[in-house]
Amino acid sequence: MQVPDTLTLFAIAGFAVSFITGVLSQLWKSSVEVEGRITKQLTPAGWLSMGVSLVGLSAAIAAALVKMNQDNDKKLQDALKAELATRQARALQAQEARWQTYVSSLLETAKEDIKKNIENTIGGFRDSQARFNQAQSALAASKQALLENSLRHTNQIILAAQPLTSLTLRWRFASTDPTLWRRMKQSEDEINENLNETQGHSTPTPIEYAEYEWQVVPLLAEIARLATPDDIESDVGNEASDPTALALIPLDDSENTMLSFGYVALPRDEREGEQPQEGEQPQGENPQPAPEPTRQSLLPQGGRIPWAEVELATNPRTPSRYSFEWNLDPATLANSVQRRNSAVAPMASLPKLLRIALIRDVSELPVEEDNYSIPVASNLWSDHEYGRTYLRLGGELSDMRLVLEANGYQAMRYSYVLKRAYALDLRDEYDDSLGTGIIFEFELS
């Protein structure tokens, strides 16, 4: 039974008891007076009425207790509801905070992912664009290179059919050799001293001869010295000997056209002719030794002569730069080359493999004295390995390059790099040794 029903029942019972008590008090006498007593004596109806009143009092007290219990229960329920509401609110707040943190984390992660995706996408587009641009640039460069190569090839075909009328030569290298450094320093000092002694329009020694004899030829001789193996005797560096060398450069694959500069000071009996032995009489009425070469005869014939460019480092053991420069105009070229077959003209197409022979330590020239294109040494331009000693050129002769430009056309510029070098034991047709030559082989780059 619910509490309100109980309270209602108690209220009705209380009303019924009050009614019954009232009825009893009206119908029957509840007490009578007894003589000699102060108190009255209850009648059976009085006792009944008192019992009914006690029941009513009990019902009222029970109703009050039930009411109080109901109020207490309500208060407890309200307190529990309030506590529950507070806890629910706190739980909701905590859940909301967790959700906010989780959502913020999700949003931050999503933001980073989106950012990375966007950056990757942009980077991919950028890389694609860069690759596309590179591909376009490479394609354009390839087309341009192909066009230039085609034009160059066409020009080479056209120019190769032309005779060689002029030539520009540049032969350069670097060296850390202190002896070469001191020799070139001495040459510069001698040339400057000769220039300082100019009187009028002339110098004690002609300028062309001084530069050629004191710088170009010694530099050739020093290259030969540096390249000559240690086990081959050499007199270069001996102040009593002439530091001379001859450079031979074939301008075609058949070695028909020979360009040369420098010279070789042969032993005295070779230069002046055979002299009578002690006690012998000269043959003939007026035997005369061969004349000494004049200064003019030592210079290449023609309008221009080769010169040397020297860039000396401050320290003799650090690399210094050296080079030969020679601009051969038509007149100089015609007077500076010799041909084995004069009917075959030199062409503007130069060899892909070009050789330079340096002749220094010889008892006899390995070529004809009056025509350097005719070899006396049978193995001078041979492809056989016989007589070769391959050389390892270090810092004493490094970064050696050769540039030739034919007929003044840049399209006919031939750039060579040193492929290899070797010392060659020069042999004549009877297999007699003529001495040692140094061969530099340059490959077209």
C-alpha cells in the first residue's frame, strides 16, 4: 500500500474514532461520582470511549509518524536526486571535456593530415612541374645540341674539304718542377734585361730571337727532360750543354704534312761535318767546316714565330702554368710545314689522334734534315709497341691540353686532351739506335 493511501486510511480511522467517541459520550455516561472519592469512576461506556480515544490517538500518532517518514523519505530522495544530478552534471562535464579533447585531437590530426596531403600534393605538382620543365629544357637543349652538332658536322664536312690555309696552336700544361721554374725565371730575367738595354729601336739581341732562343726552345727541352725516364741519360740541366729540343707535329693521319718548331743541337761532328782525326791531313785543297747556324736560321721561316706564355707561381713547388702560342697565317703556315708528297695539300680536317714528338737526346735526326716529313727512324710514327716505354706524368707535367683552330673558324677548333705519353727508342732501317724521343698522344675531346 502506498504512503498516501495509508495516511488517508489513518485519517478516516481517526474521524471514525472521533465520531464513535462522540456518539458514546452522548448515548452513555462515561463516568459516575463515588462518594468519598475525589475522582470519578468510569463506566463500561467510559472505558470503551477511552479505548476508542486511545485508538484515535494511536492513529493520529501513526499518521504523524507516517507523515514524518514520508517527509524524510522525500528529503532523502530530493538529496539523492540532487547528488545524482550533480554527479551526472560532473560526469557530463568530464565526458564533454574528454570529447572536446578527443575531437580537438582528431581535428588536429585531421588538420596535420590535410596539411601534409596539401603539401604533398603541392610538392608533387611542383616536382611534376620541375620535371616537366627539366624535360622541356633537356628536350630544348637536346634539340639545340642536335642542331648545333648537325650544323657543326655540316660545317666540318664543308670545311674539311677545304685546304688548310692558316692554323692557331695552343699547347698548355702545369708543372710543379722547381728546376723548370728557375729556368723560366732566368729566361724572363734575360729577356727583360735585353729589353732594358734597348738603344733606339733595336736591342742587343733581336727580340724575336731572344724570346724564341731563351724561352721557347728551353721550355721544349725542359718538357723533354721532365718526361724522360730516369734510366735514360740526359744532359739537359747541364749548364755546359745547349738545352734544345725539336717538336714535330703531323697534321694528317698519313704524316704527310709536318709542322715543327724548335731545333736540336747535334753533337759537333754532326753539326760541322766530320773532322780529321789527329795526325790526318784534311781532304781537298781548302776543306772548310760547315758554318755555324745564324740566329735567323734558327727561327721558323715566315711572318710569325711561336712564343711561350709563362705564369710562374710564387712558390717554385706549387703549380705554375706554361703554354706555347703560335698563330700561323697563310705565309707562316706555308713556310713552317714540310710535305712528303708536295702534290698532296694539307686539309682543314685535322686528325682525331694527334701526336707530338719531342726530339732531344739523339745522335742523328730521326727525320731528313731538309724535310722533316720524311722519317729516318722507321718506328717514329709506327703503331707497334717495339721500343716504347710508357710514362706516368705526375705533377711535373699535369693538365696537358692542346687546341688547334683551322682557317680561323671556331667551328674548326679541335680541342685535345693528353691520352698517353711514352719514350721511344728511335731506330733506323738497320735497327741502329738514333737516340730517344718523347711522344705525346692527344685525343680529340
